[in-house]
Amino acid sequence: MRAVILDSAMGSRLEEMGHKLTAPLWSATVLQSNPEDISKIHKENIEAGAQVITTNTFRTTPYALHQAGLSGVDAHTRARALTLLAIRLAWKTVQESGKDVKIAASIAPLADCWSPKEFPGNIISRPWHDAQLDNLAHHSTDMLLLETMNSAREAKGLTDLALRYEKPVWVSFTLNGEGNIYNGDDLVATARYLEKKGVSAIGVNCSNLEVSKMALGELRQAISVPLLAYPNLQLEQAEGKKKKKNNKVSPAAFAIWAAEVKELGVEFIGACCGSNYTHIKALADQNNS
């Protein structure tokens, strides 16, 4: 079985390149200062074998710009400009490659990914999410990627909004140490709910290899839609808490893990924080062998 190859991390690769990323905008700041580096990372991934690349829109949201100090109108205006720039950079890189590469439009939880208690609820979050989805539902994007979802409540609400657009919707969760959604919600029950709603793929990201593999096995037994997997390669997960290791998972070790989850029936595989194009190259080589 061959998997469809996703790309590697944007933020940690930018840090490797010397960029200093800080909250609340993180990698969005580089769109303003050095957009050519965003294009470079997309190009690296495509040349390594990625068949789907992700827009650098994780923190180009109106809410993030508002948190950075802009007023409501200015936050929305700036968010749209940055989001469309990120989409253009991805689209242009794909066109220049001459390859059949799809573009996933990324949208993240409203608040910090590791702080699900900061989520203000679907009523308050809806206009913020709605505005960003409208930005992302551009003709150049192929699917809407709701990633690093840390609670069932936000994932369900955001999915309802995303399904109104005529694009496939993918939903990916970050996990706690027990293999459930990061805030403790049941992953399998939530996945079954989303499958019935009509999402096109469900998976896990930004969680360590062991926990991700365990959760993917459970998901494969519970749902029939395609599965996504792009783990965090520098994360040690214990008792549901976030810990970072000094040593990242090597490309070779990642490729071995990818082969194992392919055997479980995972159709889309890439890598999250701590990864770069060398991990995607190792994955592509293993995938084609």
C-alpha cells in the first residue's frame, strides 16, 4: 500500500533557518518579513516528494492579529491579506514545480493549541472562524484542513462551518498521553460523529509517534474515512503533558514508523513539529520501495 505524502513542519523549519518565532503570530510573522523563505520550504517539500502541501495560515487568523494588538477591522483586513499571500505562495510554488500537488488550507484552534481551556465557546468563536474560512476557501486551495484540534467542542463547531464550502474537509486532532483528544474528550466518539457529518478525512497530528500510532489503530477500527497522520518529531508525551526532547526523531526512524502506520491502513502521512524535508524524502523513498 502506498500513502499520499503530506509535507513537513513550517514553524520549526523556519526556526532552523534562523527565524525567531513568538506568540501569537508565530510563523505568520515570516510572511511579512521573509515570504521567500515560506516558498523555499514549500519547494523543499515538493522536491522531497510531498503530494500535498499546507498553507502557512496556522496563525494568519483575524483572532491572532487581534491578539497581536490590531483592532477588529484592522485585524480582519490584515488577516485576509496575509492569508491570501500564504495561499499565493503555495500556489505559485506548485505551479513552478510542474507537479500535481494539492494545497491544504490550514486553520487552527482559535486559542493556543496547548490551552484548550482558553477556547471561548462556539458562539464567540464563530465570527472569527467564519471570517478565516472565507479567506481560506479560495479557488487555489483543494481542501480545508482543521488541524491540531484540541477539543471535540471546537472541532465540531468548526467542522459545521467548514462543511458549508464546496471543498473536502479534513480534521486532525492533537492528543494527550492516553490517546484521546488533548483536553480529554473521546477521540473515537468524536471521529464517528464527524464521519457522519461528512468530513473527508480524520487523523492526528502534533503528537508523539507512540501515542499517534495507538490512536490511529483505534480510529481505523472505528471509522472508514481516510486517515491522516503527521506526528510531532520532537515531543515526549507523558501524562497528557507537553515535553520537548533535545533529540528529534531521525528521518530513518520516522520512515520506519510511517511503514508501520501504513500497515494499519493510514492513507495520508506527513510530519509535524521538529520535521523538515529530509523526513519527507525518507518517507517518499520508503513509500516507493
